[in-house]
Amino acid sequence: MSMSYATMGDSRRLQDVVGGLWFLHTATGDFLGICVQVISHCEWWCSVLTKNLGKLWDGLKHDHLQVVSTDHCPFCFEDQKVLGKDDFTKIPNGGPGIENRLQLIYHHGVNDGKLSINRFVELVSTTPARIFGMYPRKGAIAAGSDADIVFWDPKADYTISAKTHHMRVDYSMFEGFRVGREEKIRHLERVPIFADCSLKQLRSIADISKIVEVPERTVLFRAGEPGEEFFILIDGTALVTVSPHKKARIRPGEFFGEMSLLDGEPRSATVKAKTDLRVLVIERLHFWKLLREVPGLTEQMLVTLSRRIRAHERSQIA
């Protein structure tokens, strides 16, 4: 891996990219900091990259790097890693990572927009099959290929933990790490007007949104005020008052002010925080600027709105 990427620059760049080797050779502050930490946390002792990860992702995207692999060193903490608790030179090097490799590549690659889904498949399936001389029997879905098929849920939300992994090792290097959709995108996907948007379009909307903490009893807006913001409730409960006799509660996952993004008309209700809230907020001004910059988003939303109107009309006739 390092040699193929070294063709992009001189040996100094190679040293920069292969951070663990460079730090070990020069004993810079970065590597020393790791040494100090792992003396009391033996399970984390491994050869590690701590800088220039952007170059590595760029290499994967443009085929300067062709695969992502791991030697997978599942030394248990209790009877193996602990040998170095008083002398870090005795810590077995490496860590367990094979089970979560694809999850992490998808999470940081595809979900973060660094890799396309096609490139992800190429990196983790097709290219490895070619390298091992097994393509097209493996690494392809085609007539005559082996029916080794993985069903991948792109919307799955999963927390990595040693309590639930299948590796025969008593710790996880990624304990508590959550893989899945970015929090903002997970909530935007549930909004009807964004239902048919692509992941790229959702990411552009997420970029202009913000997560805000709202104290209990705060009035988010009052009836009659201009509709300048759209809210998605993440945590807590809000009270909606349309009239003294018409009230409702909004709970996590629900939203309000959807049409305000489009028309800016006065609010038809007052919304107040019944508990402390976390809300995802999109300002109308930023949203309209985004519509001008991403024309395809406008088209997709119009199609979605048209479908909703037609479905409502059919339900009224029925």
C-alpha cells in the first residue's frame, strides 16, 4: 500500500503518509504522546497513523490506493496485552479490527461523501478478489459467479462494542463508536418533503442546518410570527397551541414549520418547549440560497410535494 502511494511524491511524502513509521523513526511528540498513553492502556498498543488521513482518503478515491486491509491481531487484554502493564516493550503489537472494517470504511467513506458506493464495493470486494486471482468467481454478481452476496443496510445505526462483536477477543478498539448515518441526515430522511432526496442532496441540506439546545419553557415561535425556520425535534417534548382548546404535543422525530421553508407565511400555532429540547433547525434564508445552488434539489422536492398532494386528493375522493 505505501509503495503504490509513494509514486505520488518523494520519500518524504511517504514518511508523512505512513505516519506510524515516521513517528517511530523520529520519536516526535505525536508518537511519544501515544507511548505515554498506552502504558496504562495496553490494549491500544499498535502501529498507528495519526496525521495526513486526508491524503489516504484521497488516494482511495482516485485509485492510488486500491484496498483497505488489516492484519487483525486479536490479542486479548486479560492474558496477553496485560503483559506490558509495567513495560510497554512487552505489549503484543496490534489490535482486533477485521469485524468492523467494512462498517468503518462505509461510515467514514460513503456516509461522509469521501467515496461513492461503487468505489466502496470496488475497494472491499472486487479488487481483493482480483488480487487473489478469484475474480470473476468472487467479487462480482454475475451469471456463473459464486452466490456469496452481502445485504448491506445503508441506513443501519449500530454501536460497536466488545459485548456484541463476534471476534474472540475481550475488548474493542472502537468501543462505543457509533456507525451509521450522520445524526442530521438520519432526522432529515424522515421529513416528507426530503423523502426522495439523494444522500448527496441530504448532505447539502445538513450542511446548512444546525443542532440547537433549547431550555424548558422557551417559546420557539408564536402564532402570527413570520415563518423563517423549520424545526425537527431530536430530544424532548414540545407543546403546540393552535387555540385555547386545540393543543398537541410534539415528540422526538416529529417536525414543524415544514411549509415555512417554502412560503415564509405567518405561523399558525405557538410552539413552546415543555422539556429541555434538542432541535435541528434550518433557516429559510439559507434554504433558498441552497435551492439556487443545487437546482436538482428544487426539482426533487417539487416532485415529492406533487405526489403528496395527489395522494391527499385520492384519499379525499375515497
